[in-house]
Amino acid sequence: MKGAFELGLVFLFGMMFVILGMSFSNVILVHQQARFKAESVLNIIEHQNRYDADVQVLLDQSPVTCIVCTVTITYDALTTNRYTINVAYPIEIPLLNFFHTSEITLISRPMSRS
């Protein structure tokens, strides 16, 4: 009887750590997808040396996908002539009741206006 009780406790706490580990690996996976999406957007914009409707079509056709990510692109024309790419993505660990939105920010090199 004592062995069954100990085995039950081991399974109970063991499964909790397995589920927690799966949640952490999901967080790592979503972070890597968001980082890859941000770097892809930055590379396309820098390669085209602009951001307009044609570049947006290239971004939409890009094979790099992140379903849960939200991408925003802003341009600072007054001071630096640089694009800022923000990619927001959720961090969720349901076992700990932790829900948060994180953000990756990348800044392009200065764009020439020729």
C-alpha cells in the first residue's frame, strides 16, 4: 500500500513537471518563430531599401510564418531614416496561470532616399 501511494505521488508530481516542460518548450518554439519572422521582415525591407505596397506583397508571400505573431513596421523619417520592426507574440504557461505578451524589436540600417 505504501509503495502504491509513493508511486501515485511520483506520477502526480512527475506529470506536473512533464506538462511544465512542454509549456516551456512551446514558449521557446513561439519565441524562435517570432525572432525568425522579425529577421525575415528586416532582411526583405533592407534588401528592397524601402517599404511600400510592393514590399508588403513580398512580405505576405514570404514562406516564413508565425501564426500567433503580430508585426508592426514604423518609419522614422525625421531623424534616422530607419525602419523599426516590432513583432509581438504571446507567452503562455497555463499550469502556472501565466499569460503575457512579449515583443521583439529590430531596427534597420539607414535607408537612402534616391
